[in-house]
Amino acid sequence: MRTIASALVISCALAFSAHAQNTNLAGTNSEPAKKIGAAEAAQHYNETLIVTGKIVQVSVKPSVVILNLDKPSPDSPFSAVVFPRATNRFGDLSKLQGKQVEIKGMVKQYHNKPEIILENTNQLTIVGNATEAGGVEKK
């Protein structure tokens, strides 16, 4: 009986620990995310951050919209990616070209390049004196 109780306590502790780690990875803890420039993103895979830069290229394809920061593809140091399931949340993403932005989320590696997948508008903020575009907040 003691073994079962011990196993239950350990299982609950592990489950709580995993939940706490997932909460921190999702960026929902009370600590603000660290801001980095687009060129630094490749050193921060699997971290939840705010990546800053200028959108210099918007590639609209049937299966994905890619926002390249600071340099056009293939030399872009960082990309924000929006899949079809989320594009309607952002409005006309092509209007973001030339805007200074902050992209929030988990930096992932895709084809040896850093990217953040955008699911919600609160992950994308236009900064500076830019005008509001397509439901995206302006700071």
C-alpha cells in the first residue's frame, strides 16, 4: 500500500513539474520575455523570446505566409511563419512589409534557420511610429 501511495505522490509531483515547465515555455509566466534582435535568434533555439526587426519581405504562399526580418530570403536571419489556420486573425499580412516589429514566441529551427510560428495577434506588435495594420497592435 505504501508503494502505491509513494508512486502516486511521485506521479503527481512529476505532472506538476511538467506543467510548470510548459507554462514557462509558453511565455505565460509573470517574467517578461527577453528581447533580442533578429540576427541573434539563431543562438536562442527553444527559448521563448521577443525578436525585433524590420519586415523586409512578405512571402504569401498557399500553404504559409513567411515574414522575413532584416534581410530577404535566403539571407534572412529570422522568419515569422503564419499557417493558413491563423492567417485570418492577422488581416492583410502583406501590409506589414517595411514595418518595425516585435515577434513573441518560442524560437524554433527550420532548415537551419530560426523562426517563430504565429498563432495569435498578441505575438506580433508593430513598434515605433508605424500605423496599425490588419488587427495587429501598435505600441
